[in-house]
Amino acid sequence: MAHEKLSPPRRTPILADRVRRIGADGFAFIPNRFLRDGFFASISADELRLYLFLVLAADRSGLSYYHYDRICSLLEVPLERYVELRNALIEKDLIAFDGTRFQVLSLPRGPQFRSPAPLRTPRELEEKDPATIRLQILEALDRRDDEPAT
């Protein structure tokens, strides 16, 4: 049985008139290393949302000046969560922050994976343990089913 020669993937754009270019309206990018070297896998979904927002808001030097209240509003996260996300991206060496400005940094040598802290208190379990959260949701739904219709 002869093996068919596989043709290489086509490199032509699907929509040639829609190829991204640096232009007057700006151009944000994330290097391929972000995916290839594991940075994408090293951050949570909410951290990724904040990182992407900062990439899109940044100028040529990676600087952006959005105030925390505007970021919280646009990302629909409470202030406490914003602080956690911001600090996590700083710890992972992906952004810098001077109290007023953000800078999206060039990627460090490799991603930093943070080991999850042990959940010790009932509140930590209620907020971060998927099984406890699911149980709370199921209990809330069950209570709603028990309520008489009005």
C-alpha cells in the first residue's frame, strides 16, 4: 500500500482583504510564544481577560492608563477580584504597575505556574472549591423548586 504524500497546509489567508495590519487605529499583538511556551495555560480565564484587555489598551510601549474602576466596569469584576487578577499577572511577570500606569511586558523566559493554596476555611471552600460551589447552586435551585409559585 503506497503512502500518499501529504501536502503542506495552505498559508494563504482565507479572506485576503481582511489581513491584519498596523494602521492608524492601532494594532495589539500577543507573541506566539504566549501559547507555544505555556503562558496561556499558566493563567486563569479571568487573568487572561485582564491581560488581553491590557494588551488591547496598550500603546507601542505596552503602556495603558485605565483606572481600576473603569477596568472593573468593563470586565464586570468586583474590585477585590481585580486586585487578585492584577497581582497575579504582576507575580507572573507579565505586567508592571506603578500605581497609575500598566505596562504589558515582553514575555519572561518561561511561564510561572502558581500552586493553589490549600483551602482551609468554610468561606474559602464556598468561594473556590468547585464541589462546594456546585452543592450551593443545587441547594439554591432545590429551595427555589420548593417555593410556591406566585
